[in-house]
Amino acid sequence: MRIPTHRHEVENTSMTPMIDVIFQLLIFFVCASAGQIVESHLPTELAAGTVESATSVIVERPFGEVWLRLHRRVAEGVDEVTVVELNDREYSDEPSLRQTLLTLAETTPEIPVILDIEGAVPLGDVVRVYDACQSAQFRQVSFATKRAK
């Protein structure tokens, strides 16, 4: 048996540039993920999907519930403004609503607050009302959703 005289030589490629690229990517992803802000400003949990029960469950609360209904209304000289309805009283300015919520939360902070929002209300107005409820230190703030038909 004869031994071949020529060999297929593998090109002498250096692995250093590839290792440098891998380390650069690793450093990039570590630095990019370290600066993420944890989103915990809106801790209200919404149900995923539909939640229905065959029997109606009635939960007795000693103080009831606070419903804040947000809707749009045409005002004089202004196109449309967001109006918050609380116990048959309408608030179109934020300071008076905040003062009412603070007074209510001082007496009974365990009352659940439910935000019922019309579809045309801007998100900024929703967030301002939600922040007012959080700053008043209500323990439970929820969002009302429409039932599936």
C-alpha cells in the first residue's frame, strides 16, 4: 500500500476574530438588557380571555363599590372634553376629582374602585384618572370590561 505524498492542508484560519465578535455580541446583549425598566406602574391585572360562571356569585362588601365612568362630551367653546362621573356627579377638572378621591380614600381605602371607560376616551385621560386613584391610595383599582356576546 502506498502512502499518498500530498495532503489536503486545511487553511490556517484564525478563530480570534470570530471569538471577538461573539464577545462583542455578548457584551451588547448584557448591557442592553441591564437598562430595562420594570413595568410595575399599572399593577391592575386583567383577566386573559373570558371569565364566566354558571352561577352568579354575589360578594357582599360593607361599603359597596366606587364606579368612575369616563366619557367624552362636547363642551362650550371646546371640541370635546373627558368627563368623569362619580356618584351621579360629573367632574371635568382634575383637581376637584383628586380632592374627592382623597377624601373618599381617607375614610375607607378598602373600597374597590372600578374604572368604566368609554371607547372614545384618550389613553392619557385614563392614565391620569388611574394615577389619581393610586395617589389617593385605594387598595384595589380595576377596569370594567364588556361581556362577550
